[in-house]
Amino acid sequence: MRARVLGYGKVVGAVGWACAACAAQAESAAAIARPGLVPEASLNPADTAWMLTATALVLLMTLPGLALFYAGMVRRKNVINTMASVLAVAALVSLLWLGLGYSLAFTPGTPWLGSLARAGFAGMDYVKDSAQVAVSHLAPHVPESVFAMFQLTFAVITPALIVGALVERMRFSALLWFAGLWSLLVYAPVAHWAWEPGGWMAQLGTLDFAGGTVVHINAGAAGLVCAYVLGPRQGYGREPFEPYSLALTMVGTGLLWVGWFGFNAGSALAADGRAGLAMLVTHLAACAGALAWMLGEWVRRRRPSLLGLCSGVVAGLVAITPASGYVTPASAVLIGAVAGLACYWGATGLKRLLRADDSLDVFGVHGIGGLVGCLMTGLLANPTVGGAKGQLVVQALGAVAVLGYSLVMTWVVLGLTRVLVGLRVDEASEQGGLDVAQHREHLGA
């Protein structure tokens, strides 16, 4: 009897072992069959390494680049609030992007919006035992986690740019509600239009290599609406608003300039000749933009300024962004020079015409620079560089569509935010400064 029991035990044990093995095999097969999973050996190590580097460079643009750039231009009493705004927006939008925004932007769906296939942090799988990794259909040679993170840095900096239009008067809680809603309702759809192959702008043939429409026109239009809806700061146009430290702004400009190489060259999604050319034309356009703004200011005001040089650098970088994968070096210099002069006018003459207190000239630099870059891409795109010929009418249609959508939807999002938490701080808080009023912190002596 004992032998029979032992025999039964061996049989049960064998069956159990077989079931466990079958379960493991089934789980492994399921992992392999999961959509988007490929052998890790099929990835391109050089491309992956470059995309990891580019992602870090673009994140550097927001933190600390944009935070320093903006903080140096506001008044002393609002420096901490400005930095906190950029940091908080970056953290909030990162979670929203990977949880929902990435799926809405970069999965096939309709021409207007993607699906929820990658919602809830899905699609970032890595299965060590079977050496399988998830990839995107847009970049099958790098892990999807890297591609999604790279795109996250764009999603983060776009609402962070808008901060420059509303600083010194918006409630911190309102900013967080606004940035979260805007990233999902405005940024994600526009990214889908332009960068997902099924998006209507992509199908139309609109060229936007690294975000002239998706990032800069989009943010510029939103900043203009914010300036109008919030109204001017107390004393605007009647008293001088002295910047806290142009040295900080210069440091921020340098970080933006270096980070922009990841922004544009990284958008090639490969460590190849196109990425190298994109890096070169980015640098040339920044230089041309700085000198053109300086020249315009020198003629107009009889002296150049550090703030003007910094602004010209950003203007050139903004304008070359949509064109960086499509144009030659000579064209890049032309784009940067035109943008430098156009954005100088946008931050001065046009700003006076619009009568909007766009505090740090988000529309004047990013909106106008994005429009210049988008249209000049249509004129100067070289098929031998990017394999696509520019179409001015198509570029104009895409620019106008994004501009109009952002203007209307930003107004809607601000309306929702006003209902939820209100928008503007009270007069006493604005007068005393948002550092103390919103954060109970202030700069030391």
C-alpha cells in the first residue's frame, strides 16, 4: 500500500510538474504573442544609445533650461513661483502622458485621435527570460519605453512653455489643472494629427520634423489666449518690470541651445547622417537668429542687449525645428535670420498691436517663430535631404489648423479651470509676489 501511495505521489508530482511547465510555456508564448514584442537582438544598439542621449538632452531643456530662462526674466518676488511652475508641470504631465496622452497621440485610431491601446502605462514591456521587448510601429528599432520617453519630453516642454505667458498672476492650483487638461485635450490630439501616420496632417503631407506646429505654434497660440483671459499684470505698461537676473536667463539659453540638439537631431530616431545634418542646421539657425535679432535691436534702439541675443537664439531654434530634417545648411541660415527679425517684431511691434500682456513673449517668439519655420519648410524643404518636397499651401493649412484649434481649445480649458478653482490670484497676493502668496517661500538676501 505504501508503495502504491508513493507511486501515486510520483504521478501527482509529475503531473504537477508538467502542468507548471505547460503554464510557464503558455505564459512565455503569450508574452511572445503580445503585440509589439520583438526579440531584443533585433534592436539597433547605436540608435537606442542615441535616443537615450537625445531624451536626456530634451529633458534638460525643461529642467533646468526653461526654468532658468524664465526665472531670470520675471521680477524677484516671482522667481520661486516661476521655477515651481515649470517643475510641477513637468512632473504632472509626465504621469498623464505615459498614463493616457501617449496612447492618444501615438497609436492608430482615427485621423483625429489615437486609441487607448497603450493607456495605463501599457506597451512598455520587457521580458528578460525570453529576451523580448516592446517596440512602437513608429520606431521598431528601439524599445518602446525609449520612444515613449523621448516623446514625453516634447509633451512636457510644450505646456511648460505656456508658463511664460501667464507668470506673476495665475494661481498655482489653476496652473496645474490647466496644464493637465491642456496636455490631454490639446497637445495629444495635435501630436496625433502631425506625427502618427494616420493623422490627417500627416496624410495631407504636412512636414513637421520636430515640433514647429505641434510644440511651438500650439504653445504660442495657447500663451496668447492665456494672456487675454487672465488680463494684464498690475502696473503693466505704467511701471518698469525689472528682470531678476539676466545671468540666469543666459544660462537657461545655453541649456536650451544644447538640449535642442536632442530635440531636432533626436527626431531622426536614428544615429545616422540625417541626425547629424539636423544637429548642424539647428546650430546654424540659432546663430543666425541671434545675430539677426541683435541687428534689428541695434538699428531700432541704437544698442544690442543680452536679452535680445538670448531671445534671438531661441527664435532661430524655434524656426528651424520643423525644417531641421528637410533643409540644407544654407537654408537653415536663412530660416534663422528671418525668424530673428520676425520674432523681434513679434515681441515688440506685434505685441503692442495685440495689446496682450504675454509676459515673456511666448506668442511673439514661439508662435511667430513656429509660423515662420512651418511656412519656410514649405518653401525650402529639399527632397535629397528628407525625401519630401515642401508644399507651401499644405504647410499653411496645417499651421492655421493648429493655431485655430489651440486658440479655441485653450479658451475652453481655461473656462473649465476657472469653474474648478478660479484663475487669478487676488490683488494683494499679486502685489506682494507669488513666491510668498502661493508657496510661503522667498529668495534670500
